Amino acid sequence: MRQTFNRKRWLRIHGLLSLPVWMVFSFICLTGSIAVISDEITWLVNPASRAAQTDNDQPVQLAKIISAVTSEYPGAQVTSITVREAYLTYEVNFTDDKRPFATAYVNQYTGALQAVYTDISFSEFMRSLHGWLLFPWQHGYSVGYYLVSAMSVVVLIAAISGMIIYRRFWTAFIRPQIRTRYGLKLLLHDLHRSGGVWALWFMLIMGVTGLWYLVQAICWHLEVPIEQEPAPLAAAALPQQQPRLNTFPTTADSAYQSVLERFPQFTLSYVMLPEHNRDTYKFVGGKGDVFYDQSSYQMAVNPWSNETVHITEPATFGGLQTIMHIADKLHFGTLAGWLTKLIWFVFGLTLTAISVTGFYLWLVRQPAPKSTTKTRSTIIIEERKA
């Protein structure tokens, strides 16, 4: 009897999760699914983003990438370079008198400038929409980021309560029950339960990584450092006669060579050029690790002396820093290239469907409102009593 009571209580909790948040949760799941394959969608719909590669192709030097922009826009100041998939061009961010922010698509194998855009890329838009619903950031936090990361609690409670109310749920892995002859309600009920069991591992990953994003948001808000940032160069270390910006003695390629000497298997994902004379070259990338993301290796190089002034690598990580560089790969399914991204995309859509069907099942279970319409016999009886 007690066990039945507990199951009913958990069923009520499981159902109530669908009511207040199902629309937001479904939207987050759907945008997250699209964000996982946003690079592939960009390649498909935007020919200017494509960088055809042959077996012998190697990326050209960074100087040629930068020159592709500055030769076309003489007053441009290149601020950073983003490296995505091998089949996509480098995204070179720059600013000039007419453009406070612009992104140039430069083919890293030919050095050709293929397009210039003044808005964010589709991949960045989808990640922003999924990550914080485009709510503004202020004072180190975004209400949208809190809202999205708080959905991790919903996912975890839904997964735990689902396992409790669905007896012997593991049998759905080998004998899923999908009844198609008994109406829409029963069909959606079976699909909801079977989909939830098959997506259980995915829900737990999303819940745990989402919970980390909530912790990370709190750390950002309270200005609790998770990762040490490179400090500006000391003013005393600068030469007395300083040339204008972007004409440092150390070029971006020379600084990058220092990174490769320190990390021979380093794969570049982001470069930030010095913004002022006390700034440094910042190189971010990975080494093909299964779990660590493409920003787990970082080096800052002095543009005046080509000296390494800051190094970040997994061997020096603390506890929170380790989680931070593991969470993204698990959350977005970039563990093994396009194959795991496709799996994450399919199960993201499954989680979206589970949310929608869960709300429908909760809705149809609600008791119908009592009718206040009086029948003819009731009216006659009341008149006789009067």
C-alpha cells in the first residue's frame, strides 16, 4: 500500500513538471539539438563558409589569413580568429572605421577572402539562443542563462521520478511496448515511456552538465574565479620606443610556433591578437583528447619578446576547471566528431518529443470541469419545491 502511495506521489510530481515549464524546456531541447549540428547546417546553406580540403592541404600561415582581410580593408584591425571544423573557413573578426564589428570568412587552405558579415554566425546565434535565450548579460550574469541551466533540475527530477513510476523500466530496452490500435492517447503514452527509457542516459548527461552550468553561472555572478586569466604585461617590461599597434617584433606565426614547440600535437581553435601594447597573443586549442574540449590548452605569448607568460593545460587543472573543460564535450556531443553529434541531435529531438507528449498526457488526465447546466427534469423539480 505504501509503495502504491509513493508511486502516485512521484507520478504527481512527474506530471507537474510538464505543466509550468514544458514550453520553455521543449524550446531549449529543440534549439540545443540544432546547435549541435549548427556547423553542418552552416556548411550546407552557406557556400561562402566552405573550405574544401584535400589530403595534402595544410592551413596557410596566420599572417596570410590576417593579410587577406587587411589588404581588402586597409584600415581594419584584426582582433581574433576562430577555427571551427576542418571543412569550414576561418572566421576572422575585425573592426574598422565603417564596421564596429565584422567577421571575414577566409579559406585557410588558399588564404582567399570568401565573404564578410557584420552579424554573428549561425552557430553562435544558435548557441546563444540555446544557452541564454538571447537575454542580455549584465554585471557578469544573464537571467536567461540562469533559466536555461535551472532546467537541469527539471531533467534530473523527471528522470528519477520516471524510473520510480515505471516499474521494471529496463525491460523497455529489449521489449518496448508500442500499441497502435487503441487510440492516440495510449500510443503517445507508450511512446513517452519507451522514449524516456531509451533517452535516460541522455537525460542524465544533460541534467548533470546543465547542473554544472548553473554552478558556473553562480561563480561568474559572484566573481569566483574558475580559471586564471593571463595578466597584462608589466609596464616596466615594455621597450621605451613602442611602435604602433599590430607591428610587434613577434608575429602571430612566431608566437604560434612557440605554442607548437610546447604542445607538438596542439590543434588551434581560437587566436586573440593583442588589443594594446601590454596585451599578449592568446592561443586556445586542444590535443585531440576524448573528454577535454578544444579550449583545454591555452598559452599567452609576449609580443615583444616571444616569451611564454601563461600556460593552461589539463595537468594543472583544479577540480572546477576540470569539470568546465569536460562539460561542453558531453553536453554538445563532440566526443567523436559527426557520429556522436548525430546521436546527440537524435536524442535531443527525442527529449523534445518526450516533453511535448508528457504535457499532453498530463492534460488529458485532468478531470473534466463539472457542468453547471441544469437539465429539464432538475428545473421541474425545483419549481415544484418552490
